[in-house]
Amino acid sequence: MAEPPPGLALRFQRRFLAARPLRSLPWPELEQSLRTAPDSALLADILHKTVLHPLCVKYPPSAKYRRCFLTELIKKQESTAAEPLDELYDALADVLKEEESTHCYKNYLLPTGGCVSLSESTALISGGTTGLVTWEAALHLAHWALENPGVFRDRTILELGSGIGFTGIAICKTCQPRTFIFSDCHPCVLRQLGENIRLNGFIPEPDGTWSIQTQSQGQEVEGQNCQNPKVIVAQLDWGSVTEKQLLGLRADIVIAADVVYDPEIILALIGMLQKLSTSRADTKAPEVFIASTIRNPATYQLFQAELDKAGIRWQMIPAHSSCNFLYDVHPDVTILQLFI
């Protein structure tokens, strides 16, 4: 009897727990394995690594996603001579009893062995913002960070447009920053961001959302344990924040993902970067890394042109060969390093 491809159940697990598009799961390999060896043991292994996994039980993807996944798994079983697996039908019956929620969870297994669990909106646009879901460029930027932890180790990181927090939480868990400042401007996003930070075992600075008002937040404690970074959630409006307030952050590294999608946003971002540059006249300017999904080439070219116009040099970071914890990240994602 032929053995299933090594790691097939684990590949299902990684993509399922992160609620990646069902079409990206390795169905063809499963079909081939079941044709070669119609054994329900493989299906049982996949079931226990996905829908019945403790992480899924505690932080489940949407009911619709689990229902469609189980329906497809049952179809694969019924198309072979494999013995019916009662557990599959029981699991589907349980999911069918659930009501749909406006929120779901996604669990990203990191190559370091850790996990980032996030509560997300089930809608791409919710509460008047697109910031309540994790976008492709955030996954890409996190993967690059995991491959380059030295860039972030023992540094103060400012993330612009943190959304619900995937990139920053992944960096906090794997790259040992001294301080990580999550920032966004939408109150709805900031509430969800704070919840996700706590969900992953970090405690933001007291008083919930931190407003940028003083320079004291940039003062770091010597010898602070970088395995448990100081975490700040900041309400930051790119248009109204001042150079003095940015100086108070004392950021060594600035990152952002999927913030280049609208001409007005681009101009506000460029203005923000210029403030960051002039706020550090007496010290080294922060290193800046911006990850973008190129949905509209004209918009992305406008961003590069505006950078040139503002005198901000940039270079493209070479793409990594594969995303070893997601496999199917959008190919049209780039990271620019900016020199402000």
C-alpha cells in the first residue's frame, strides 16, 4: 500500500488553521493518495489536525469556512473506496448547528513553533474600514522579518497602519524587539488590535489606546528583557501628528504593510515619512520598510514617483524563495526599503 505524501496532513493544517482560501489546500495530492490507497486513516489524520485540533476548537475559523472544508473532505472520501468515516459526518453536523458570526479566528503557525491567533472580521470592509482583516502584504512582511530577525532585535519598532496586528505580533514573538509600537487611526481597529495583542500573551501599556503626547514613551529601560518586549498601542493620525511627537517615539525601525492603495493615502504617508526624517536631525533616521500588494500598478508607480519627488531614496528588497508558513502568499507583493 502506497504511503501518502509526507507532511500532507500538516500542509492541510497550516492552511486550514489560517483559513487560507480552500482552493489553495492540497486537494489534488489528497485525491491521488486516496486513489492509490483508499484508507480513511489519512482523512482521520487531516480531520484531527484541522477541525478537531485544539487550536481550532478554541479559536475557530468561520462556520462557513469549516462547513465548506468538511463538505469537500467528505466528497473526497465518497469518491473513493475508503470506509466511511463517522467522525467526518459528526463534525459537519456540529458545524451545521452553529450560527454565523461577524467575527472569526485565524491561527498562523510560525516556523519557530509558535502561533499567532487573531480575531478578524468576516467581512473585507467592516465598520467603515478595511483594517479588520489581515492582508497579504502583512503576511509577506512578517515572513521577511522572521528571515531577518537581526533587523529588529533589541530595537524600537514603529508600525504604521497595524490593522489587527499580525505582522507586529509575529515580530514580537520571534524577533526580540525592545519595544514595539502598534499604531492605527481608526478606533474600531484599535480596539480589535488591543484584543489580539492580549490574545497572544502581550500586555499593552496601561490605559488602553495610547495617544501620542509626550516624549517619555521613548525612554527605554537599560537591560530590558527583549524576549518580552514593551508593547504600546498608539492612535496615530499621519496628518496631524507633529515632528516633536514622532521624536518622542525614538523609533529605530518603521514598518508598514498594505498602506499604498490610494493616492490620498500615499500623500499622507509621504508627509508622515518626511516628518520622521526631520524629527531626527541630530540622530540617525529610522530604517523604513514598506510592504505592498501591487493591485493597481499605476497607484504603486505613483508611490514611487512621490518618493522620488520628496527626495526619499528607495530600493526593492529581493523576494524570498517561498513562504514556508503559508505557501500561497500573493506573488505581486514587494517590500521597499526607504532611506529618509
